[in-house]
Amino acid sequence: MQISLENTGTFERRLTVTLPAERLDDAVRSRLQRLSREVRLKGFRPGKVPMSVVEKRFGAQVREEAYGELVRDSFGEALRQENLRPAMAPRITPVAQPERGEVAYTAEFEVMPELDKVDVSGLSIERVEASVSEVDIDEMIQTLRLQRRTWNRVERAAVAGDMVLFEHVAEHDGQRWPAQGVDRAGTILGSGAMLEDLEAELVGLSPDQEKSFDLAFPADWRDANLAGKTAKVSVKVSHVQESQLPAVDEAFIGSFGIAGGDMAKFRADVRANLERELANALMARLKNAVIGQLLDAHKDLAVPQGMVDAEAQAMQRDAERQRQQAREQGRDLPPVPPAEAFAEQAARRVRAAVLIGAIAQQNGIRLDGQRVREALAQIAATYEEPDQVVQLYYSNEQLMAGLQQRVLEDQVTEWVATQAKVDTRRLGFAEVMKPQQG
């Protein structure tokens, strides 16, 4: 095998590999012979199909498969020989055919950056600590009750916590929305599901009662006709419903799979779930702190553009999926921008991944298989059929690769926290679980 390597850019490489045609011919012949022993064709006994028949029937397919395998194997050999680490899959172009006595192709790809020793001893990391208290368990049980509350129609005036169903129209500068008829909506007063000022105006209204008032719509309001404007809104209450919370009794506890209404077991399960969520949140905070410090310390790190483009496209697809899910739930999100709009965030993610990978490689941090299994078990435990989730991950290379990358990032994060300057801060459970800004 002959190899020619060209540097066509900072990270771009062109590898030309030339092989004797006999290597492909031998692979094709071996596949055809194996196929002749295994294939079943009408008119021939098993294992007795003539080679000429097999070649005529399957020759083109076999040659294509053999060529693909030859390219994969030889490309791997060439990478090891030249000590190259591709950032992404190569673009393969044939440049010579077997008829000329050789097989040759070019592989164009980007390589991973070669980083000097990543020193983390000077990083200053904040590590948050927290624990689950009995009060946190009480609050979670109250949340579970709220999730299972029922609604009963009442004829009184609406108060905070009630569900109000109402009709509404808006008018501004001689225009009306909707142009004809009314829009119908519903909200739980005080939930923040709608504009705070709108919910405040609904308080005190009884069924069939009407009211008009001026309402200021925010600049990012979903309806461009009203965004940033103050309109006169007229509402008419259709129904007022008050909630009824279920008692924490045997039936309620049993709905979570705990027989006999065992309160101690129920609280223990709630605690275990909260502690799992808390552990994930604490790791996310620590990881964000570590990655933020690493990126600040390596602001000039250049990374392959192909990786950035691929990450931006993946982020765009994720945003599109989220928008589709929102639409299925009756919510309308703004159109997803083109992939270029995600480029800056994508570049940040890629730089972080490169730094994490370099730290792992330079310090001999190997993926912990036991932690991967534990992480998968945690994911599966949140589904009704955990065994099916586990099987799905093991049968899907992409899903498993993502999980393994997450676990490795966790391992590197913890290692960095043992080497850097760490300031510990203690927070309550609820504060830790609040979404972080930025």
C-alpha cells in the first residue's frame, strides 16, 4: 500500500492511498465463494450453485461491498501509519480503477487540533453543594398532588388558583383581533401561563361577566400585530373552576406503584428521585463552571470548521424538533433560524469538546464502563419500560455514543475539580434546581 499525504489547510488533509488490484480481486473472490456455499437459488441444491451463476447474479453487489470494506480497512491503516486523528468522516473519491492494475482513492478530511498540555491548576471553580431535606420532600409531594388535582365548576367570582375559561378580543388603532368572532382561552390565575396583567384583570370576574381594559403587550409577543403595543382587550368569562387536591391516601400512593399506602416507602422513593435530580443538577453546574473556565483560558483555540458546521446543523435540527413538539402541544414558537445563526454557540461547544478530549487523553482518563451502565439505568428508570430503553441504547450507536461522551465529560469535570482552585458554596435544593442563566 502506498500513501501520499498533503496538508491543504490548518486542519485539512488529503490522503491518497494506492493498492494493488489483486487485493480487491481476492476479497471479491473470497466473498463469492462464501456466497456460493450459502445462497439458495431455485433449480440448484444448497451449496451447489455454480460460481459463474453466483457471479452473474451477485457480482456487482459483491464488488461494491468489497470495495467499500477495502477502503475502510486501508484508510484505517493509513491513519495509523501517519498518526492522524480525523475530526469527521472523510470524503472519498476514487482516482484509479482496478482495470489499470491498482485501486486508488483520495480521502479528504479535517484533523483534530494538537494541543499542548492543558494546565488546569490555575482555574478557579465554584462547586455547589446541596442536599434533599424533609421540606423538599413535602414540597414535591404537594407538586404531585397539584399534578393530579381535579377541577370543579363554580358560579362564584374567580380567585387566584382558579382555572378561568374566557373569550377575548383586542382592538388597536381601528383594527380588531380576531377580525371576526372571538378567541377562546383558559388559564390558571397566578400561574403565569398568560400575561400577568391579563390574569390580574380576570380575578374577581364571575361566569358570564364581561370586562374591557387596556393591556400592554410585550415586544416579543407571539402575534406581531400586537407586539409592543397597548390594545383595548375585552373579555367574557365562560367558566370558573376551582381545584380539588387528592388526599395523600392509599389510592394516591398506590398510583405511584407503591402497594398498601406505605407512606415511608413513598417518601423514600420521592427522596431517591429528588436526590437523582439533584446529583444531575449539581454535575451540570460543575460542568458549566469547568467548561466556562476552560474556554476563557483558551479563547484563541482554533477548531475544524467542519465540526462547527455539523454541530450548528445538529442544533438547528434540535430546535426544529422542539418547535414541532410545541406545535403538537398547541404552542406556537417562532420559526427556527438557519444553521448559520447557531454558529457561535456551535463553535463554543466544539472548543469545549476538544478541550475535554485533550484533558482526557493527556491524563489517561478512560471511559468508566460501570458509570455508563449506571447512567443508562438512571435514564431507563424514568420510563415505564426500562428494559426497552436499555435495549434501545445498546442497539443505537448514536445514542450510546452520546451517553458515553456525557459520562466521559463528567469524569473529566470531576478530575479538573480535583486539580483546580475550588470554592465551595452551599445552596438549598430549590435554588439548585432553578434554571441557570446564560
